[in-house]
Amino acid sequence: MASIGRIPRLARDEAFDVRWKRRRDVALAILAWVGVIAVVFWGASHIARALLLIVIASLLAYALAPGVQRLEKYIPRPFAIVVMCLLSLTILGGIFYFVTITALHQFSALSRSLDFLLSAKNGHKSPLEQTLISLGITPGQITEVRQQVVTRLEGAAGSALPLITGILDFLLDMVVVAVFTIYFLIDGRRIERWVRENLPENWRANFLVDTLQKIVGGYIRGQLILAVMIGLLVGIGMFLFHVPYALLLGCWPSFWNSSRFWERWSQDSSVP
């Protein structure tokens, strides 16, 4: 009778041990995966800039892919890629040229206005100083502000080397992005075919690839089209109302919309 009473107790102990082992294994697996993810993020933090450049290049390739496919119907694919890249560079270069010329004219007019406001004639105070004094600002405060401005300008002149270095880094990043974009346009189909066909059947990502092509590509092209439409509407509206520097005013909201888009992507892609 005693042995018969021990059997349910042994069964309960074995069931408890099985449940305990399962819980222990789940906890250890969670801790192990947390460690693996932490190591991956730690490694990615050292190459975050390179990963961001690759992401930007892939996004540009998604945006240019429909144009390449349409040109491919009439000319070979390598020539279609070259024509599409040259067309994009021509459009961007033209916009940059006109914006730069307009900005130079505006800065020239601003410098003439500042020269008029800050120049003193016949021993009298400058128009700007007269306006400030009429508002209740004392000459001592004006002199103090002038000294602070001179100090800031001297500090900015001393930090010209980091600015030049940043510009060179930006140009180098643009070259890297252009190279990766051309590579993705050339071998994008090969990479997609490899993902669809050469991976094991359980690892094939057909649904993921189709979703990326439809949603991500459409979202990127939609953002670019939206930026162009905003720039055209603002620029044409400013031109019709005879507002000076209509081109510059039209390109600014377009650039701002695009910069917000890339900033959002960079924040999502960066690793803390």
C-alpha cells in the first residue's frame, strides 16, 4: 500500500521537475538571445555610418528602379542605368546651380543692406545704431553686442578647418552612396533572384521581398514626388505673385521636406 501511494507522488515530482526545467530553459534562452542582440547592436554601432550609407543607397535604387525598367524596354540595361543616373545628376545639378546663383544674389543684396545700415557718415551714427538708440538701447550695450559679434566671428573663422573637413566627408559619402546605388541597380535583380530561389524553402522571403518592393519603394517615390510637387507649387506661386527669389523660396520647402524624410530614416537606422 505504501509503494502504491508513492507512485502518484513520484509522478507529481517528475511533472514538477519537467515544468521547472522548461521554465529554466526558456529563461536561459531569453538571456542568451538578449546577449546575442546586444552583441549585434554593439558591433553595428561601430559601423553605423556605413550601414546608413548602404540604406540610403538602397532607397535611391528603389526610387530609380522604375525609370530604369522603362528605359530598359528601348535600350540595354547598363545604358538605361547610366542614362537614368546622368538624368538624375543633371536635374539635381541644375537645381543646385540655380539655387546657388539665387542665393549669391540674395547674399549680395544683404551685404549691401548691411553696409548701408552699419556705415557711419559725416561723423553721425549709423542708421542701425540710430534705430537701436531710438528703441531705448544705450550705446554701451551696442558696443558690447558688437564685441560679442566680433568674438563669435573670430571663433567661426578659427573653426573653418572642421567645416571644410565636414564638407569633404559629405562629398565622399555622396560618392560612396552613388557607387552603392549603381551596384544595387545593376545586381538588384540577381540579389532578389538569389533570395527567392537559392535559399532553403523554409528561409525564402518572397512575401518580405514583395512587401518591400510595393510598400517601401512606393513610400520613397511618394516622398520624392511630394517634395517636388511642394517645391513646384511654392515656386510657381511666388513667381505669380512677383515675390523676389521665387526659385530659392520654392526649393527651400522641397529641401526641408526631403531632409525631414532622410533625418527620420537616419534616426531609425542609427544605433545608440
